[in-house]
Amino acid sequence: MTNITAATRKKPLLEALTWKFFDFEDYLFEKRHGLDLGGIIAANELMSSDRHPVAHASAYHAVWCRNLRELFAEAERTGAAFDNFIDLGSGKGKACFYAHMRKPFSKIVGVELSEKLNIIANHNLAKFRSGSASNIFFSSIDATEFDLPETSNLIFMFNPFDDVILRKFVSRNLEHFRKGTSMIAYANDVHRATLDELGFSTVFRNPRRKLSLHCYR
Ligand SMILES: C[S@@+](CC[C@H](N)C(=O)[O-])C[C@H]1O[C@@H](n2cnc3c(N)ncnc32)[C@H](O)[C@@H]1O
């Protein structure tokens, strides 16, 4: 009994320390590049429910660099190569900046519903730009209206929206997915069952971190 109690206490403490470590890496990333990436901001503070599907949107919260690193490594392990990186629900742009530092993508596109966040992402881009980030583009558009570039894309999502929006996005881009050249990298993959249902197969999953990669079958 004593052992079980000690073990259950120990695990959350260890996990809490691990989280602090991930947060610290992210703090350094933000400071090093002079970016504003912080905060957790509810969707209803970011956009108007008259014009936007707020009820289907997640709060803004930036992904851990650590999780992106794992998804990039696993995507590479599949042997696939990608021309572009697309962040659906790009917020203040963190994943796009991190992708730029890690991989030579031709184009890096952030797709963000909130105009407020998109303005911050573009401010970040102006600060980040060092003459070499001209391949990053942020666009203030609903993911359901976004057409994927024709070539190969690594499409990243950090739980940006619910299954209703996910279905609409996939259905709009179904012809593209059928070509089999693109992959979805999903962090906090709450709606991964929807991807299965829509015809994707899971090529990687880390259940502990809720990270996964999905290809159209
Ligand atoms: C959890 S945040 C992720 C931010 C960013 N990807 C990152 O990792 O730093 C999810 C973002 O998705 C955006 N979002 C929600 N619904 C959307 C939609 N339909 N189209 C585009 N972006 C959306 C939210 O405004 C929010 O900024």
C-alpha cells in the first residue's frame, strides 16, 4: 500500500519537473529570437462569434518545441520528404518559426482564424526576420477555406479545433490527400479518431505526449 502511494505521488512530480524543463527550453527559444509567443487565450477573446466559428475553436496556447522536434524526427523516419510546412491554427507563429530553424522547407505557412493573433505573428515575423525567413507566410483565414499547396506538405495541428472543422478541412482538400504526398502531424491529438474515420492511417503515435502522424490510406 505504501509503495503504491509513493509511486503515484512520484510520477506526477517527475512529470511536473519534465514540463518545467520543456517550458524552460521554450522560454529560451522565445527570448533568443525576441518573439512574443506566450499566454493561454480563450477563443472568445480572440474573435467574434458573429463572424467566426468560435464554438469549434480551441484556446491559443503555443506548442512545446520538444513536441515539434519529436514529430519532425518521426516524420523523417518514415522516409517522406516535404516541400512545405503548414500550421493549421498557427496562433502567434511559434511552430512556423521553429520549423524554419529545424528544416529547409520551401514554404512555411501559418493559417490562423484570429486576426489579432495573426497581427502578433506578423510582428514576430518582422522581429524574427534576419533576411532568411522570407519563406514564412501568415494568413488570417479559416482552415475550412484553406487549399493545400499542390506539392508535399507536412501539416501540423496543435489541437486547433474540433472534429466539425477538421472534417470540413479534410473534405475540402480530399483530392490532395488522395495523392498521398502529404502527412498530418498532430499534437494533443484529441480528434485522431476522426482522421481514422476519414480514411487516414496512423503511422506513429506517442500516447504519453499525445503526438501522432497520419497519412491518407
Ligand atoms: C492551441 S493553438 C495552437 C497555436 C500554434 N499552432 C502553436 O502551436 O503555437 C490553436 C489555434 O488554432 C486557432 N484556430 C481555431 N480554429 C481555427 C480555424 N477554424 N481556422 C484556423 N485557425 C483556427 C486558434 O485561434 C488558436 O490560435
